[in-house]
Amino acid sequence: MRQLGSDSLKGYGIEDMSAAIRSAGAILAYLDMTEHKQTAHITSLSRIERDRYVWVDRFTIANLELFPSGDRSGRSLIETIDRTTTPMAGRMLRHWITMPLKERALIEERLATVEIFKGDNELSEAVAEALSMIGDLERLASRISTGRITP
């Protein structure tokens, strides 16, 4: 609560989740122990809604060969479908694969977005060119917030 500048965790939806509260505290303690003193940018908590995603455990991920492993000669799913052009998009695709949506409307929305880029090469090329001029904003933002950015 001190980190969040709050008197209660009610607004974060975890007030009755003691394991989640302890986990968040452990992360903050770890950051402190590893000399990551600049944590002022951590101003909120969010949780993943269990009923929104299919939960895929690491054994299923390995058996479905979703990602490369050192002991295989074949191609993984991510290696087969990844046509992303930025690190941010690559991370998003990995997230989508490891946490598939359950809600049909949200799945169809994603598919419609992908279809737009799949069908229009001119649009895809223009967006890819524009994005190539932008750095990895997520990594840059995290470095700025921790004061670990270099020119």
C-alpha cells in the first residue's frame, strides 16, 4: 500500500487475495535487494482474469511445441507463424500464444485485425516501415523509469 500510495488495496481487486499481496510484496523486496531502488514508476497492480484466458501449463507448451526447445530438430509454432517486425509485436504474439483468449468476440476482433494486414501488402509495408523507425518503446520506457537509459 505504501508503494502504491494507497490506504487500501480495494481498488485493485486483490484485497482478499493474500497470496497475490505477498507475491507483489516479494517482488518489491527482490527489487530492493537487487539494488533496483527506483521503483516510483510502479504505481498500480493488475491481475490476470482467470476466466478470460485458457491456462496453458509449461508441460502443455512443451508438448504442443509452441516455442523452440534445445532438443528438437523440427520447427515450433512460433517459428512457423511469427512474421512480426518489432520486438514489441514479437512479445505480444508470444503472450497471445501462451495465454489464448476464451471469449469468441475478442478472438474474432484479433482475427479481423490480423486479416487487415494479411490482405493489404501496401498497408503492411507502410506500417512495418513506420514501426522500424521506432525503437523498442516498452524496453526504452522501462529503462527510463528505472534511470538506466543510455544515449
